[in-house]
Amino acid sequence: MPKNKNNRPKIFVVLDKNSKNEFVWPETLAGYSIQPFDSFNQAYYSVYASPPQLLIISLEGCMEKDGINGELKKQLKMVGDMQLDNMLSNIPILFILPSNFNFNDIKNEKFFLKDYIKEPFNSYELEYKIESIVHAARSALDANPLTKLPGNSSIMESVKDKLDADTDFSFAYIDIDNFKSYNDKYGFLRGDEVIMMTSRLIATTVYDISKTRGRDIEKQVFIGHIGGDDFVVISYPDDMADIADTIVSNYDKIILSFYDNTDKERGYIEAYDRQKTMQKFPLMSLSVAVIPYVNRKITHYGQISEITALLKKQAKDKPGSNIVVDKREG
């Protein structure tokens, strides 16, 4: 959990003051910034003012002998309204359900209790549930909407974690050359297909090589999508050369199938440049900038951006696909 208070995930907890579960909150949620509320009505308006990373709602006291009471129905309607709001629909909600909660009572309500814990539960179960929800929500928000690969925040976090742990790793920045001209001529749908193909090729190559060599994928392997036609790979230093070579080799073969026969045969396309002048553009290729043993050369993510920018320029100055490796010492 984050140690810096400013970096702690913010959680709103709606819990009745007389709840018998009150004792589990301080110890279980010590790593979070907690804002308690006595009623969902209070939390509802605070969510708009300062959205949390997670909203926990205890439904204790909302059950009667003949089913749920009017207060619970009111809460569920407010939750439903909140999730219809585009700005708030991505806030996950964890419900704490009393032991006598009957799901049959809410089958006709227009709301689904996606994440919940039913009493009796223990603090460890609650802590695990909270951490998994917060992690999943953060990853979903950061993910690229097209490829579903992690975005900038996750990339920076992965690099920082490895630098802090002094873990040996290599970093590769992969850029598609002449993608804009292809997009302009063939359209965004065809362009999205190229992006998807490239993301799948990168992921398949990285994971296949890593699995074959028995690498700890969760600890040291990472694939990210910065946006547009730019991708990132983090891997074991000994694997990066083979990863880059395999990606480039297969890409150069596959990319031809995305062109019409005329463009494929002549080896270029005709499209307008930024000055609205018709130009001849080469077929798409890859520029790959590789920094081996990052932790021995740099101390923060900003240096990676500077180095890869220089390497990428060198790669783009040559025709076709190219891999440029930073050979400087630390």
C-alpha cells in the first residue's frame, strides 16, 4: 500500500455509527485515505465534489422481515443514478451485506450488486477485496480503449518500481513509421486494425519468449501502449534483442497484407502531407529504440524519454524497419 499520504487511494465508507462492524475499518484500511459518512445521501453529493477510488456501502440496518426497506430502495436508486453519470460511472462500489440479505428481494430493481461481501466476514477478506477492486479500477482507467494495454501511468509506475528495487531490465520503445499517411488514405477503421495487429504481435512475441525461457512475467515483463502508434516493452535484458528482432521480422511480413495490391507492388502510397501537398510515403515499418540495463544507466523515467527520443530519431533516419540500441555506459 502507498506510504505517502498524498498518494493513498481515497475511499468513501458509508457506515452507520452504531454498526457492529466498525472495529474492522481502522486496521484493515490503514493504507488508504478514508472518509466516513453516516448516510449514503451525504456520500452521494461528496462523490461529485471529490470522486474517490472506491465507495464502500454497508447495507446493515436496511433489512426487514418482509424484505428490503424503503431506505435501501432509495439508496439503490441513487447508486443507479450515479452510475448513469459518465463522469462517475467508473467509480467501483463495494457493498457490505448483512447475513439475512436476500437477493430475491432486489431481482426487480434496475441495479446489480457487482462487488459485495456478505456477513460474517473477516478483516483479511475485506482487505483483499478492497485491494483487488482498487487495482482493477486503476488499471481499467489507464488502459488504452482500443488495445486494452496499460497506458502512461502504468508504464511510469512499472519503471519506477523496477528502479526502486534495482531490478535489471531493458526498455524498448516501438513506433510505427508512416502510420499517419496510411490512416489518411485508408481510413481510421483500417488504421485501427493496424494498431490492433501490432499490439497483438508485440504481446504474443513478448509472452512467448518469456514463457519459453521461464521468466517471472508478473515481476519483470510489461507491455504498454502510450497511445496512437507508440508502444513500450519492458523485459529481461537477455531477452530484449530476440524480442525486438522477432517483432520487426514478423511485422514486415504481416504489414503487407494491409495494403491494396497497387500500393503493395510499387512499395509506397500517395497521400497528402501536413501542407496538403501530394507525396509518396513508404509502406509502414517499425522504429525500435532499446535501452539495455536501464537501472544501470538512469535514475528516473524522464531520462528514458530523452534517450529513446534520440534513438528513435536515428532509427527513423534509415529506410524500413530499424532497431537502435543505446550503447552508452551508465
